Amino acid sequence: MHESKIKSNWSNIKLKLMQNFPQLSDADLIYIDGKEEELFQNIQKKILLTREELIYLIYLYVSES
């Protein structure tokens, strides 16, 4: 998935992640250009998903937007 799609849809992705995973906070979901890998790793640790599962979930959220 292209980083530009993630970046342009991040507010919707963030909202859906927080709705589905209440253990995530605003601080966990701060998007910083060039730091996407760190962001995904931190999310993965909090919600116990593999990278592939997280990317799939983000893809679903983007396609719903």
C-alpha cells in the first residue's frame, strides 16, 4: 500500500483503530512522515497483530473510506 494513501486517510484509519482497539491512545497513533515503520511496530505490539494483519486491516479501512 502506498504511504500517500495511508497518510491522506490517516485520520479515518486512526479513528477506526481506536474504535476497534480501545487500548490504543492518541499518542500511539501519531503519524510522522518517514516514521511509518515505527508507528506500525508500536501498533502491532499494542494490539497483538502481525504486520500482515495490520496492513490488511489498514487496507480495509482505506477501502471503506
